[in-house]
Amino acid sequence: MEKMKEVNWQEEIRKMIIERVREEAKKRLIAEARELRKMMKSSRISEMIREDRNAR
């Protein structure tokens, strides 16, 4: 690192951390979406449509 004085290590580390946080957030959102999709598959779509119509 000492030989590479032209590299802004603080900025490089900041970028890496931000990218890692984004990746973890994406993983979490994908897991939540998969869980919601799994729940939707198990429920009956026609029942959901009826409930929506009856709510109006």
C-alpha cells in the first residue's frame, strides 16, 4: 500500500463497503420477494380476486 501512493484508499474502502451493503440489501429483498411469491402460490388467486371485489 505504501508503494501505491496515488490510490485513495479511504475512497476505495468506502466504495467497497457501499457495494457490499447494496449486495446484502438486494439479497434480503430477493429473499422477501421469494417468500411472498411462495405465499401467493399457496393461496388461491380466485379467492383474492373475490375479496378485492367485495371490498369495493
